[in-house]
Amino acid sequence: MSDNAIEIKGLTKSFKKVKVLEGINLSVERGTMLALLGPNGAGKTTTVRILSTLLKPDAGEVRVNGFDVVGQADEVRRTIGLTGQYAAVDELLTGRENLIMMGRLYHLGIARAKSRAEELLTQFDLTDAADRAAKTYSGGMRRRLDLAASLVAIPPVLFLDEPTTGLDPRSRITMWNVIRGLMDSGATILLTTQYLEEADKLADRIAVLDHGVIIAEGTAKELKSRVGNERLELIIGERSNLEEAIKVLPNTDLQIHKEERRISIPAGGVADVSAALTSLQKAGIDVESLSLHRPTLDEVFLTLTGKEVTEEETKS
Amino acid sequence: MTPSTSISPRPTLGTVFSDCLVLIERSLKHIIKNRDQLLGVVVQPIMFMLLFRYVFGGAINTGGVTYVNFLMAGIVVQTVAFGSLTTSLSVATDLTRGIIDRFKSLPMASGAVLVGHVVADVVRNAISTLVMVLVGFLVGFNPVATFAEWLMIAGILVLFTLAMSWLAAIMGLLARSVEAVQWVGFMAIFPLTFASSAFVPTDGMPYFLRVFAENQPVTQVIEAVRALMVGTPIGSHGWIATVWCVGFIILAVPLAFYLFRTKAVR
């Protein structure tokens, strides 16, 4: 068996006449996380649905854990966990009932299904809400229950389809911690996201998907270096001289907006920021405000494709 | 957590059976947890029973039998027919939520989802029927059925529920939205139960309506149940009703499973 838990070669898929995937090649090494990054309509969900046997590919070879998703769908289903964009839980049942039901559908046996449900409720901090109907859960709790449901059988491969889309910032951070915990347990994860920051924070490697084609792949560092690093933006106060400020700052890749009294410099790390601020302070220049700008998904796309992210109406 | 699983290999008859049991349990829990639905299961039959009994009772001539005796079979069958729409709603709701993806990505017999909804329908209809018969006794229902005949009535009603629920499941699978299911179901079942011998004898209907009303399957079921309950002549209604129901079940079950398997959700 190869060392790749997920292997995709030449995958294509169309819905009616709309081409959604146009020849995808991807592989995910066992025990690592790949983030599939792309805007709405790029084909992320379609890829995940094919990997989890919910859709059949038109062409190409797709293997999960060495099993073919078409010919060996049952074997694939036994080794994967899927968390979709829509929390796939029974809203009328309680959290505990949902998890026990999943365990029994994985044929764990009633006793094991029950004990596994307790483990997951504790792991995902849902013990207090365990006996409430899932429809009373907040968005974040529902996602956690959904993720817990996909982990009932301890699958070695996990697909997380936009697990944090629509969550408030606090729930998003909770979710990130949960996902990091899964990584530590040795699972192989394919995560889709629209957020560069999320891919950056969690994944070992990132593949950028646009209009059904992988347009870039690599580590977060590699991708960012193609896009450009973080930048420090400074607004120079009215009392100080803009020209003087420019003089004391390092003059590589300096961007200046005179009307707004705004200067932007590359900032690879804390050292760059503190050096710039120290120089300004020494020169007695008043800084009205400062902010750090990270490359956004828009900028990644702008750099990689030369065009802005466009909202697509097609199925994603 | 270790990256390995202890899941049994290929599905067997045993695992398929256990999947069905788990999902039947799920759908049965829905009956209790869904308060609004419970209202429909218990209160609506009582309301219909009393309204028809007292509003129409005095105005309709049902020959040798009293109106409440005539009415019972009709109102039970109508309630069962409308009750089967719950399967459509449940199936359509499952499809529009993500949960169907979860079931389909599990190593289970995913068609068990349909079995769960249909079996829950049978239980729900049994409760409604029991409530109606009990209320009927309070307002003058006076059956002549023996114990064996009550069993036959139960058998016919279960067959009828199964037929209607599997057809309803197909409707739920084909529907584009939960709202559409409600309207299409209502428009299909309303004429079928009213253009029948459920509430009035067919004698007074215009010719074409009468021919339809006397020969359509719902009337066959009503006439068979009525004959067994209150001793009207059963004629060939019993076996024709059975053939209709079994025929629909034989056609609908494979079609429902086929649609469920091939249905691309969203």
C-alpha cells in the first residue's frame, strides 16, 4: 500500500453541461492534513462528495486508503468520516441519541456505541447539552456534534467540508483546537475552506482550487512567498514629515500613499516590525496608527490567476 | 485514538436488519418528540370524527346502517391515507438536510432510512385508528365484527398504510421541497378519499364520478373495512382491496429504493 491515504488522478466531473472538475490530481500523505482552498463554486464540495462515495466521478482514479471509491465504495465508507457544510445530525434527537445511533449504524454494538458516545460528548464538550434535542444547539455546538458523529468509528481518514463556515470567531477557534486534536491522533484529514488563514493555521499542505483546476499546491510558506508576505501599514501623523519617515524606513518594496499619509512595508516577522517602529521613534516621527495586513484569499487568487475571486452560481 | 477501526466486513442480512431496527427506532422517537405531529395523530381524528358525525350525520341517508356506523370505515381510511403523507414529509426533510449524506456515507444499508419512516407511519396510523374507534364508541358506533374480523380489518389497514406510505416515500424522494410535498400530497389524497364511499353512499353522484368512486382502490378498502365492521355485504371488496394494496407495495418498494440510491442530493 502506498503512503498516501488519499490519491486522486485525472478526476473530472460535470453536472449536466457544467464542468465542475477538470482533471484534478492530488495526494495526501498518511497522517497529514491537506487544505483544499478555493472560493464558492471552485469544486471543493464536489471533490469531497466524490471522495466520500456520495457522487460518482466521470473519469479518473480516486482511491481512499487504497480502496477505489467506485468499485470498493463499502470499504471506503468503512474507513472515512465526513463532516459536511450542513450539520448532518437528526435535529429531533438529542446529542447523545444521535451519537449512539451513528455507533449502531457502524455496527459497533449497543454497549460500545453507548460508551463511544460518552467519550465523544466529553471530548467535544457537549456533556451538559447531551440530553437536549440537537435543534436547540447553537451553530458551534451543532458543528461539534456533527464532527463527533463522523468520528464515532475512529476513521483513519476524515473529510471536513468547510467546518467553520458561518461560525462566529469564538466557535471557529474552538473548532480549530478540535481539529488540531484530531491531527495529533494520527488521522489523515482533507479540509476544505474559503479562508487562507484557516488553511495556514491548520494544514501541512495547501492546494488551491479554482474553476475545477488545482492552480497551486505547496506548504503555506511556499504559497505565501508566491503571494508576498505580511505587510505593515503605517499612517504618519500630521505633525511629522512624511518624507522623513520614508527616509528612515528600509526602502525595499516600499509603498506610499501621499494623500492618506500611508506607508506600507513588507513585514516577515516581529523583528521587521519592531525595527521599523524603533527607527521611526528614534527619528521622532509620530505614527498615528499601524496595522498588519496578511495576504487574503483574494490576493492569493489575484496573484495566482491574475483575476479577482468571482462568486459563482454553479454547484460548489 | 488509534487510526484503526473494528467494523464488521460486508453487509449481511443481520446488519441490514439491525440498520432497519436502528432507523425504525429513530422514526418512532420522532413521533414522540415532534409535538406538532402528535397533535395531528390524536386530535385531528377526534375532530373529524365528531364533525362528520354531528354535522353530516343528520343529512345523509345511509340506508340500513346508522351514519356513525357507515362513517367509521370511511374516516379511518381517510385518516390513514392522510397520515401516510408524514412519510413524504419525513423523507423530503431528510433529503433537504445534510443527514442523508451522513447515512449514505456510512457502511450501512442506507435504504433502511425509508423502512424506518414507513414503519413509524404504520405505528402512527394504528394510534390514530385506535383513538377514532374509541371516540366512535362514545358517539354511538356499534360494530358487529368478531375478533377474527377485527384482525382482518387490522390486516387490510396495515396493507393499505404500507401501500400509501411507500407511494408517499416516492413522492418525498421526487419532491423539490417540503412545501411541495404538502400541497401535492393534499391534492392527490383529497379527491381520492372524497370521491369514494367514505362519507356518503355513491348512489347520488353523477354517472362518471360514480363509476370512478365505486371502482377506485380507496373505495374498495373502505367497503371491505365497513363490511367487516358493521356487516354490510363484503362481496368482492375484500380481495380486490388486498390485490390493490399488495400490487402497489410490489411496485412502490423497489422504485422507492431505486430512487433513493440514485438521488443526487443538492
